[in-house]
Amino acid sequence: MSQPLPSRVTSRPVQLRTQIAQLQAELLALPPEESEGESAVLQNNNENMYVLPNGVPVRLYVMPNNNKNMYCALYGYVSRSGRSEGPPIPSSSSSSSSSSSSSSSPKFPPPSNIVTLALLQGNRNLRAIFGKYDKLERGYSFTPEMEMRQSTLQGLTLDASQIYAREVERTAGDEPNPRIIAMSYNFLCNLIDVIFPESPIERFFFLETVARMPYFSYISMLHLYESLGWWRRSIDIKKVHFSEEDNELHHLLTMEALGGDQKWSVRFLAQHASIFYYFVLVALFALSPSLAYLFSVLLEGHAVDTYNQFASENSEALKLLPVPPVTREYYDSLSYVLSGPDRKLDYGSSLKSLEDVFVAIRIDEEEHVSTMSECLDPDIYVKARKAELTWAVGLVSVAAFAVLAKFNP
């Protein structure tokens, strides 16, 4: 039987180490009398006991291979997006010395080779198509609190027409976007509306999976240009892209904690769309970095309107739902504090509900819009029109040549 989840104990942070320890005490607790297969996933020993500043003892449960974000005890969901790593590397026993511990259990274990990972993922996807999951992916017995929260999440709504109304209001008076970018952007947004008409959390999982790719593609191209000696003036912005990608990753982990990746079809679509999107952006960046950045400006702006509408439309329901531990930990982390100006170390502790979480995510997306806008060529709209004309003339010329070649062999 699962035990009720105790409420999270908060205290005013004094030192960074104290606060991190407290954040690690987020209740990822499972009952100690689980079955053998499930208890093997968790490391339950005396070293996992931690006493909060107010004297309340809490048992820590650490997922193997530093994958502590797989299970969210507040909502009961187990992430199904990262289960192809292969068997976990066994952790050292508490009696081992520090030297033997570091040698037998690496701090940053490497992945398996690409063939092994591909076979594991293929087998896992094949089973998932028929709804077959292992114990880890099925999750654990739910408490009434978990079931209530899951039911509330499933009842959340998102009105696409209101998203576009917000977008029209926000972009009123802006310069018209280049046709090639505007057409691609509108097609993508309409496609997302068709695929996820009534599943906001799944929609957000898809968006956040794809949203990491622009920064990855920009970093790849900037690194290539640096290596070839072509361009080194973007070293600082490359660091910003690293932080933005990490920010999107934690948005993604938040959506996984809320059950956004439970369906095989959603995971499959998001993962493969993100890979396709990566190569499209690499090609676009090679042709015009400003156009690649402009496309991100449009998508991040769409994300701002989407999260704004979602938080407004579901305000009362979101106020009743707690903050996922992985989300609070990220917004309290030193990496988040150092990724931008005017960020407080205890920002995560100030989040009271899921409504605050989506407001925080919306603010992140606004910062991404601002950053990407600063990467644009000031004359991008003028140059884009000339580029469109050049491409149009080129396509017409190629088509005319093909027709002439066909009728005049």
C-alpha cells in the first residue's frame, strides 16, 4: 500500500549547500515494502536519511545513474522518455571506501554504443505500441492525492483561437515576416493544433522537446565556424544558447513529471520531429543565420502566447496543483541563477502552485524571444525580400530549364 505524501517542509535558505540538501529532500518517497523489482530501482539505506532544518527526518530515494527525475511522487508519473539506457550501473555499497566507490560507480556513466541503444529503443517502442511496459514505466500504486491530481491535469483545456488572438494583439504593428518563414511558421502552428486539439500537457511536451533543437543547431554551426576560423565573434552568445537549451530541458522535465510523455505516439512524434527540425535549422542557418534566429523568435513568441493563455484559462485548477520537485529544484539551482540577470537563488522556493510554474516558464520564453531578437541582422527584412526574389528566380529558372530539356532532348 502506498503511504500518503507528507507536505513539503520549507525553510529560509541560509547557505547554498543547505538549500540544495533541502531540495534533494523533495519527497520522491516510495513505501519501503515495495516488491523486489521496484525496490531494486531505489537505493534504500541509512545514508538516504536527511533531517530537515526543522528536525523532520526524510528518507531520500535516489534513482540510479543520476536519473532522479524519472519519477514524480506528487503526480505518480514515471517518465517514459529516457528508458533506453540499458541496465543501471550498480551503486557502491555504503561500506565501500570513497576511492573504491569512485572506481566502481562512475559519477558520469557513459551511454552504450549506438547499436545497443537503437536496438533497446526499437524493442521498447515495439512493446509500447501494444501498451506493454516494464515495472518502471508502469509506475507505482497511486495514492488518492495522485489520482485527484492526474484527473485535474486531464481536465485542463487550451483554446487555440485565443492563442492566435493574443498573437495578433502582441504583433500588431510589427514588420511583416518573410514569406518563407511565415508560411513555415503558420504550417507548423496549425499542424500542432490539429495533432493536439485537447491535450495541453502532451502539446507542451512536444513543444519543449522540439524547442531544444534551435539552440543545439546554433551551437553546432557556431562551433563549426569557429573550428574553420570563419567566425569567432559569437562566443558569448554560444554560452547563452547553452543556458537556453538547459532551460528548455527543464521545461521538458516538468512536462514529463506532469505525464506529457505517457503515450507512445506523442513520444515518437516529438523525438523524430525534433531531429528533422534540427537539420532544417542547420540548413537554414547555413543559408541565413538571421532567418534561423527569426524563426525561433516566432516560435518562442508563440510559446509565450500559449503559456499565457493556458495559465489564464486554467488559473483556478492550476492553483490547486503542487510544483513538481524537478521544477522547484531547477529554479532554485545555481545554474539557473547564473543564466540571467536579476535572478534570485530561492526563486524555486517561492513557487506556490502549478500556476506559478507556467508563469515562470512563460517568463523564460519571453527572455528567449528577447535574446533571439538581439541576434537578428538589423536589415533582415530588407535582405529577406531580396533573398526570396533570388530564390524565386532561381526556382523558375530551374523549372524552365527542366521543361526545355524534356521537350528538346
